[in-house]
Amino acid sequence: MKYLIVGLGNIGPEYADTRHNIGFMVLDELARQESAKFYNMKLAYYTEVNYKARTLHLIKPTTYMNLSGKALNHWMKELKIPVENVLVIVDDLALPLGTLRLKPKGSAAGHNGLKHIELTLGNNNYARLRFGIGDNFPKGRQIDYVLSGFDKEEQLELPALIDRSIEMVKSFVAVGTELTMTKFNR
């Protein structure tokens, strides 16, 4: 069985390790743990790993966040992966740091990457792993906040949260959305 795992983020060194790039960071660590290497392919950095007789096609879109749907749609069609086997890893301001939530579908909640995916697919019926980044910013400074790096205290928490995210990705492909939500969502 094939799955498309999409980590959202922005390309370029100025965006590396920012809150908005947590999707890239999770996939980078998953690839590292599996000794896989990303290759610059059409509209995305691409690699694949195997887990329990399943192939996980990992992509990090090179389209920038607000055009993420273009890469997701291309790779879904290229690999012939149905939407129920797609998981998008995304940063979420509405959740405090340390909160990870898998959802079978839902609104874009103002997130430009999810908005474009929804617009491109014509629906919001794809699973997403929402990685809480908190909302500790002054009014009107949201963009500065999401495009800034994690502070020192947050950096200490990141490795365990990224590992937990990887466990959730593996659970999603092994047992599905509902059982993964039951086990991991808090």
C-alpha cells in the first residue's frame, strides 16, 4: 500500500528551522532515521521509506507554503495515491507547543498551505497532523512569529515532539486515522 506524507514548509535557508517549517523538520528526521535521502524532483523534495509493508512517499513542496496544493496534487496523481492515503503535517497556531493532533479532515483555519491544498483538491477530506506551535506573539505579528525560529526552551522540547510526530505518521499508515487519534490525540 502507498501513502503520500506531505510536510509543509518553505524552501530556502532563511526559513529552515522556523515554526512554519515544522512539517519539513518532521520529514527530515523521519528520512534521517530511515537512512533515506531527499532528491529535488518535480515541485518537491522527494524520498520514500518502507514501514510494515507500506511505502511512504515523503514530499517537501518546493512551491512555497501558499502553493502547497500544486505539489500535493501532482504527486497524488503521479503516484496514483487516493486522498484517504494522504497525510499533511502542518504547524498550528491554535494549539500550544507540545500538542499534536491528527484529524481526518477539517478547515484550513487560516493556514495558507492548507487553504491552497483545499482549493486545489476541491475539498478538505484529507488527514492532517497538526503540530502545535503556540500563539505567543503580539497582535498583528503572526507572520513574524511563524517565520521565526523556536526559542531555546522550545528547542529542548522539539526532538521528543518530532519523534512523537513520526510515531503518529507510522501509526496512521499502519492502523489508520481513527485508531491513531484514539492512541495519540490528547
